[in-house]
Amino acid sequence: MHLTLYQRDDCHLCDLALEVLAQARAPAFASRFIDDDAALEARYGARVPVLREEASGRELAWPFDAAAVRRFLAT
């Protein structure tokens, strides 16, 4: 499973998402900051943080809690 967390610099919600991912014991994931990428900004601008499973393209957008993360990872 290849996970990416799309986020912004200085993003309070992104910091909260990192805490939730730790609580859910999510496997290792890449962090991708969208601030300097016009395509990512257009795609995720108002939705960050977003956890994406790269192989399937499934996404879990904020707000989410540890239970939601575990369900997302289990499917």
C-alpha cells in the first residue's frame, strides 16, 4: 500500500491529520506539499489534508478520525 498525505505548509488541519494518522497507526506514508505545485493546488487546494492510496486512487479527505482511517486502510 502506497499512501500519500497531501498537505500545505503551516496548516493546522494538516497537523491534526498527522496526529490522527499516528493514533490510527497508519503505515508509512509520503508527505506531499501542494503549495508550489499549480496542478496539485488546483486539485487539492480547498480539501487538504487528503490521504490518498496511490494504487487505487482512493482518497480520504479531511475531516477524518482514527476509525475512518482504519476503515479506509482496511478496504
